[in-house]
Amino acid sequence: MAIEEPIEDKEEAVQQTAERYKVRIEKVNGWYGSKRAIRDVNLNVKEKTVTAFIGPSGCGKTTLLRCLNRMHEMTPGAHADGRVVVDGIDIYDKSIDPVIIRRRIGMVFQKPNPFPTMSIFDNVSAGLRLNGMNNKTIIREIVEESLRNAALWDEVKNDLDNPGMSLSGGQQQRLCIARALAMQPEVLLMDEPTSSLDPIGSSKIEELVRVLKDNVTIIIVTHNMQQAARVSDFTAFMYLGDLIEYGSTNQIFMNPEKELTERYISGKFG
């Protein structure tokens, strides 16, 4: 005969189950004026994992990504509705400051975008200073730690006063990752971070993603299905604004449930 669990234990179990998800996306729609670019997207992202968004161009991957830290609404005429819940907090709640959200949820863009007039050091420390930190010792420690975490420290430690733009493309992208990490984000969004890099630079970014997930939850948009298979734990396939299928990367690539997913994975369109 089964022993009934106390009510308190049941409630705790439900809470623990919910807490396993770092990000919960609930019926999210992304709009450009009157045009709906993504429709009623629902998915849960586990903490300290890598989730890849894949799909053909124009399917809504980047729009969804930008909805996850409220950058989408910075585009003139664009807005989103639905709920994005991070650690139990709906980031679209009217009481929430979007600026705070963008500190907690960092973003790395498709093309490396170091601040052109700033040194390597100042590129990494810019966000800290902007947010009022002026302790030089702490800033130096965070800059070094961020560059180490971005696997760039050994390459630039003697050149921190050099312009950020003096670095190679792959180094610039890792500098941008270090800049995001300096803010100690809980979630890191990456929008096709290797699309402008050569194979060596791409490989370093992929290796970095695998290391970073030990400390931060990563969501990456990629057109490269092989890259998604290499770096992600979970994969979401999108098509024409709809989330078609979401599951473990092995399942999506080896045994997709939807015919449309199988056709895309096998290269029949896209």
C-alpha cells in the first residue's frame, strides 16, 4: 500500500520541479508592427545547459532570442506578448526594469562589435563602470576573470591597452563574450556567434560554449546544424514563426517526431 506524501512534501516537489527550469517561455508572440513573426511559442530551458534554436532564414529564431531579454522591443514598432519567466520572475511584468533584465541576460551578436574607440581592458570593464562600479582593484579582477572565462586572457594579457579592434575576428568575438560575462549574467544569449568567423575561430567559440555552460545557461541561434549537434544539449526547430519541435539534441537529430523536422534535418529544404 502506497504511503500518501504529506502536503508540504508535494508542494516542495512541485516547486523543485519548476526550479529545474532557468527560463520558461509561455505563449510568446513577437510582432513587427501588425506582422506577427513568432506565434505562441512555449518551451522550458534547463539551467546550465545549451539550447540551440535552428530553422531556415526568417523562421523567427533571432526574434525569439531577442524576446528573451527584451531587446526585441528596442526595434521601432516591435513588441512582444506572452510570458518569459526567469527564476520565477516574469521579465515582461510592468514593474520590471528592462535595463536590469539585460544585465541578467547577456547577449552576444552575430558580428563582433567591440567598442571601436576603447582598449581591450575598457571594452570589458565598460558595463561595470556604467553601472557605477569604481573600485579599480575589483574592476581589474573582474576583467581578468572575464577574459580568462572567455579563453582570451593568455592572448591579450600583455596588450590590454591596445584597441579592441586590433584583435582578429575570433578574438573580437571572445572579447564581446568577456564583456558580457563581466556583468555576471545568469543567461547568455548568442545570435549566430560564429557566422562571420573562419573554422579555427568558430571551433574556439564552440569549445568556449561547452565550458561556459558549467556556470551559465546558454541559448544559441545557429544556421549550422552540425554546430547545433556539437554544442547543444537541447534543440528547438522553428519554421515560419512556429516552434515545430523541441527536445534533446540527440532526439531531434536522430529520431525527430515531426515530418517537417526530419525534412529540415535531412537537408530536403532550408
